[in-house]
Amino acid sequence: MSATNTDDILLLHLNEAIATIREKDELFQIIARKLRLIFPFDMMGISIFDNELLNKRLFFKDYTTISPPDPAPANLAVFTPIAGSPVELLLEDPRIQHLELHEHLRQYPDFQPFQRLLRQGIQYMTMVPMWLSGRLTGYLILATVRPPAYSAADEQLLEKITSLVAVAVRNSLDFEEVARREQQRTLQLNVTNALLSIKQREP
């Protein structure tokens, strides 16, 4: 089977998973496994931005050959400022970039995520911008112990895959928002019913 056919099959499988799986962890673990069949990496992450490109947060992380940090970082779901972090350099030139963590820590010595990765043995990161409807929404991150070696064809495939990942992230965030609103409505209904019950018992 040619490389082109293999790539097309991979993209088809990713499309099917994104269209049919709503559970976040299950979906993105499948995406990580599919990617691992073609690209060698030790950790995959997805960082997302707010609409103004002022803040970032880690949306998903999957470890392969290394153990998760112990203790795990707190407040991963909280947005933190992009300014003052290596991410601000990525926004200046949003394209596929291959980072050497030691080099970036010289400029950002207090950036704890890179410090943690280095302690785990991670030395390099491939950063692939996620675009959705012409808007930069985050980055797909493939982190490795050894220097990455991507051909031009590899990078083109990564860009195609990342465009699908961007859709999957958007869908997942939409599902989370729907679930949050439903939970809020249920809570409000329960409170209303409780108040009515109390009122009915009053003499």
C-alpha cells in the first residue's frame, strides 16, 4: 500500500472517530494512538487559546513512553497568560516549529511546563498550529526525547491531521458547554422544586 493510501486511510479513520465519539478522553486517546502509528513521540498534548489569543490552557495530554509527573500539575484546566511564556513566540510566526527545550528555557527560565518536561527526559517539541475557519485556536504538541526528523511530506500530513484535531477540540468544547448548561438547568430546577416543596408545607 502506498504512503498516500495509508495517509488517506488514517485521515478517514480520524474523521470517523471525530464524527462518532463524544467522550473527550476516549476520542483524543484514539487520535493519539493513530498518530503514533506514523509519528514517533513520547507525549502528545493539545494547548488551546482564548478568542483574543491572550490566554492558553492545556486541553489534553497523553503519555507514551514516559511516566506522568508526580505530583501532577494543578489547575491544568485554568487559562494562563500567553505573555511571558514561550507561546508568545509561536504566535509571532504560527507555523510548524521544532523546539529544543533547553534553548527556550534560556529565554524563559521560569517556565515550569518546560522544566517538568526536561525532568521527565523530554528534550524536543514539535508544535503544529491548529486553525479553524481561518482562526488560530491552539497547537498540537508532539514531544520527544530524541530530535525529531520530519520530512516535508510528514509536515503536510501533520497539518492535515491537526486541522481535524481542531474540529475535534471545537466539538468537544461545544459538548462540554451543552453538558454544563444542562447541569445548570437541572440544578436550578431542583432548587425551584425544593423551594416549592417547602412553601407547600408552610401552614
